[in-house]
Amino acid sequence: MRTNARQEQPAAQSRSIWVQLLPLFLLFAFSLLNALPNLFMSTPTPDPRFSFQPSPRYNVERTTSDLHVKYHVNAAEFSGHPIAAELARNENKPGPQLRKFESNVERAYTQDLYAQCQRGLDWKQRRKDQEVGLFGIGTDWAKVRKIDEEPVESCEKLKSMGLLK
């Protein structure tokens, strides 16, 4: 009886190793299936670089269609990009690629304006707090009102674009 039990043990051990490795094989198989489509697709062309300030490198001015934000691109880089080919096909009418690119330009512009607006409002608040002091004793309230009335340029731009109340 004992010899029979010893012979069954190696077969059970080899089976248990495969059962233990099964989750690892499944994980590898799912990872491979997930990566398979990317292996046969071409890499997408990155959007052209842009700047909000003109320079020798960014020498072509363009304006977004929605918020009318002015931005600058490199002429050679932009003309070699699929967006330029799309514009040529559509007789200079914006296509989906250009709309997506301009959406990214507008997002970058408005995020920068929001950050500048917040810094300007923080600066105004610090100046008011400094003017009022600890308990407001001897405060020149006319000066505090004047600080309150000072416009923050980036906030005003956001208001004119309809993005801030």
C-alpha cells in the first residue's frame, strides 16, 4: 500500500505546479491579446507644436475657430502634418483633426489664463489683508476698495470669452 501512495505523489505534484502557474499564463495571454492591435497599427502622428507668442521658429499665425485664440505654428512642421493635408482636401475648411488640435490649443490657453487669474486674485487678497492688518484698526478703507476695484487682466479676458462670471 505504501509503495502505491508514493507513486501517485509525483503526478499530483506536477499537476499542482501547473494549476499554480495557470493564473500567470492567463495574465500573460490577456496582456498579449490586449497589446496585439497596437502591434499592427501605425503610431499616431503627434500634434504640431505651437506657441502663443510669435518667434522665428513659430512664424505662422493661426486663430482657433471656437474661442478665436491666436496661436503660432512652425510653417514647415505644420505643412508636413496630416492636418495640413486635411485642410487642403477640405478646401481650407476645418476637419476633425484640426478641430481636435485647436481644442487642445484652446484648453492650454484657457488653463494658463485661469492660473494667471488665480494668481492675480491671490495677489489682490494678500494686498488687502496687508492693508487691513490684524484687527482693521487704522485701516484706510478707501485704499482697500481701490484694491478691490482693480481689474485682473487674465480674469477680464476669461470674462470676455464667456468662461468666467
